[in-house]
Amino acid sequence: MTRHPLRAALLATGLSLASGAALASPSVIERAEAQRSGDSYRISVTLSHADTGWDHYADGWEVQTPDGTVIGSRVLYHPHVNEQPFTRSLSGVIVPPGVTELVIRARCNVDGYTGTPYRLRLTN
């Protein structure tokens, strides 16, 4: 069997990347709620992530309409290593008329948007 050094190197790199991706923990939205205030909403999101410090932490979340239009985003400026899960809110979110459900996506500073989007049904 003839060995190809370049092929072996590419295979090893691919396996290394694949195993690293498998070890990464996505941000998980544990729950979310919307509170109407006049013409806008206050969105509160509780999320968990295996923050390790400044090198890898959940750095935000965004609110979308079901068609993918971003109507709000919340930046998280620091890791929450010893505060899991944690809740942060965003006020002043304007929801377009006729929208009855929001999609919330969490992200981290290494992997970007990962995990399962959270669907939040508006009740008021």
C-alpha cells in the first residue's frame, strides 16, 4: 500500500477538526419570555453555555421574525463562567404587525450561532 503524506496530513487535520467540533458545546436557550410594554416588547432570555473565560463564552443572542428578519440583538460583553444559566433582557423590541411567534438564536464568540433556535409564542 502506497502512503501519500499530503493525504495523511489532510486526513489527520480533518479528524482533528471533527473531534474539536464534537467537543464544543452550543449555547442553549433554556427559556424566553416576552412582556409587552406599549408598542414594544421586553424579551428576557435564559441561556447556558460552557463558558471557559474570555477565550470562549456566550456573547449574545438575537430576536428574529419567523422569516429570518432580525428585529433585536443583545450583546453579552463578558463571560459568565460561574453564573450558569443566566438571564438577560432586551427592551424596545418592535414586533411587526401580524407576527405571533419569534425565533431567538444564541451565539458564542468561537462558534457563532449554534444550537437549536428557540421559538417564542407571543400571547399578548
